Amino acid sequence: MRKLKSFRLLAFTLVLVIATSICTYAAPIHKDIFKEVSGENIYRHIEVMASEDDARMTGTDGEEAAADYIAEQFESYGLDVRRQNFGIVSWLETSASLEMTTPEARVFQVGNLQYSCATPGGGITADVANCGLGYPEDFPADTAGKIALIKRGTITFQSIESLS
């Protein structure tokens, strides 16, 4: 029983030492940054960071410039700034178009499905298969090698992709 009490006292002491060392470890901020907080200053920071068209797009030059600005601001407050680089999956739509040449010439307004693969520089020319809403029974038997035209509906994009 005495060993158990000694163990509990030792464990309590270790927890207390660790807790107080964690709380006292952070270096104090020498500049009173709270005096600088105002609606006007907040909007000024947003304006600077959003001045690049792609500031919110991960992995772009604009995002890098916004991160640099934030780091500079934190450093001006006396904070130790460390940045970590890591790989990401990113996708940026540059253009999309669809032109039908037969049986009549027609241009369609289209958009890319996010994270879809890029087409070759010259585009793709192929027959179109009407695949309805994208259910397995909507795909004609001769769909292979054609562009599958799928109307948006209730089936998920993931399911449509697995069928195409």
C-alpha cells in the first residue's frame, strides 16, 4: 500500500511539473498587438492578401504571396514563424469548350468537372453517345471510344466516373 501511495505522489508530481513547464514555455510577445486590432486594419490585411487573383487557390503564386505576407506580419509582432512545405493535389480550370460539328454545327456552354484529367492540346474529336443520367442501363452497347454525354441527375459523379 505504501508503494502505491509513493507511486501516486510521484505521478502527481510529474504531471504538475510537466503542466507548469508547458504553460511557462512560450516566449512572451514583446509588442502589444491588440492595440493594432481594428476593423480598418483587418480590412487592410484582407485587401493586401486578396490583391492577387489566385490568392485563395492552393499551390498558386498568389497563395504563396499571401502566406509570405502573413509570415511577415507575425514576425513583426515578435512571433517565431516556421513554414512547412508539403505536397498537395491541386486542380485549376483553365478552359472548357464543346463544339458539335454534325449533324449541325453547334457550340455548347460547358464547364470542367473538378479534378478531371486534361485533354490533349488539340482537343478530342469523337462521336457522342447519349448516356442519359449515367446509370449502367443508360450506356449504349457501343459507347466505348465515344464521348459519353451524361445529364446531371441523382447519380454521384464518383459512380459516373467508374462507369465511363
